[in-house]
Amino acid sequence: MQNITLNVEGMSCNHCVKSVEGAISGLGAAGKVDLAAKKVDISFDEAKVTVDQIKAAIEDQGYDVV
């Protein structure tokens, strides 16, 4: 398992948290959003999903990975 932390702009509420965590979960990864810090801690199997796929899934929800 690989662990990364991404900075994500545009999250402001619990709906945002659920959207981002759901997008990550849909890829078979696990994400935990820290809304105040605008960060997402993610654990994933690099054999099944890439960082670029995770970033794209978050951005598809309308947020910016910076």
C-alpha cells in the first residue's frame, strides 16, 4: 500500500468531504479529508490505481488538486 497526501482547493463543507472521499473510494482507495487543512490523506494499492487517476477523480468532482 502506498500513502500520499494531496492538497485540494474548493472544499468547504461536509458535502465536499463526502464527494471527495466517495470519488477516491470508487477507485478502490481509501481517503480521509481534513477540511480545515484542505488536505486528503489517501491509501491505495499502486498496482490497481495511479496517483493521476486519483487526482482526476477528485477533479471530476469539481475540486482542484494543487
